[in-house]
Amino acid sequence: VEPSIRFAETIPEHFEVLNSPLNEIPLPDGEADAVACLAALHHVEDRRGVFDEWERLLKPGGRMVLADVEEGQGNGAFLNTIVDRFTPGGHAGVFLKPGELTEEFRQRGYSDVLEANEDVSWRFANRESAVDFARNIFGMVNAEDDEIGSGIDAFIPTFEDGDEVKLPWSLRFMSARKPTEV
């Protein structure tokens, strides 16, 4: 499921893509063994409706796995300033609070709830590759290399790690199991 037509067009053809809002997915109840979401929740202000929909799709005993940017981290500031400034559609993320997902899914009766902020930094051969990657992954078509590089320096400074350049990034991960009985 991809709500953005622009992003859906970049998904390889061998995948079946449903272009749909995250809270109105055209699949039957209990269709999914697992629901996974990577970096989309920060685009949703009222997450409860999305979680209700995903819970509807998930089979009893199924696994919910979510990952997104944590509130107060440099990568969120980068997204809401630099990406916002240089991406045609802008960016105004509402990032996850620590414990937010644990509280939500425990209230729903889920078990095996695990939540943590994890390092998922990217590694590059050089700084120019890191800048080019950031431009492409975030669609910063309105920026010069030095503008992206300055934004990286301000919010998520790269550093050398052996013979690589590391672009620090982290995501808050949560995994939980839906109850087998309601």
C-alpha cells in the first residue's frame, strides 16, 4: 500500500501496489499475517484511524511492525526544515514520541510489544555521494549541493568512519503481536 502516487510509480513492477489512503485500504478483514510501515506515520497527524484500519487487516496473532522518526532527533529537524524548504510538496512531519506506540498497542491488547530508537545510519564512499543520496531520496529538486550539504551539517553531520562517510539516521521501531482472541 502506497498512498503517494509519486512514490508508487517508483516501486518495481514485480510488486503489486495498492494506491490507497492508509486508513482506507481496500482489502478484506484479517487478510494480513503482518503489517509493516516504514517512515509514513509522521505524515499522519491522527494516527488512531490508521491503526484501527491496520488492526482490521491483521489476522489474530499477526505481527505489527512500525518504524519512523522520533520526535526531537536531528533527522526530524532536517526533514522539517531542509527537506521542507527544497521539496516541491514541502514536509511537515509529526514525529513519534518515545513510548507512544507501546502505549497505543498495549491499550489495544497486543503482546510482545518492543519499542526502541535504533541507529539506521547510511554509509557512503564520500560526502558528495551522501548529498546526492539525500537529494534523491527526499526529492529535493530545488536545492544546490551546497544547500543540502549545509543542511546536513546543521542537523545530521556526516563523519568519517574508516574509509566511509556515515550519514547518521535513526528510527523508532515497534513490534507487537495482535491478540489471538478478542
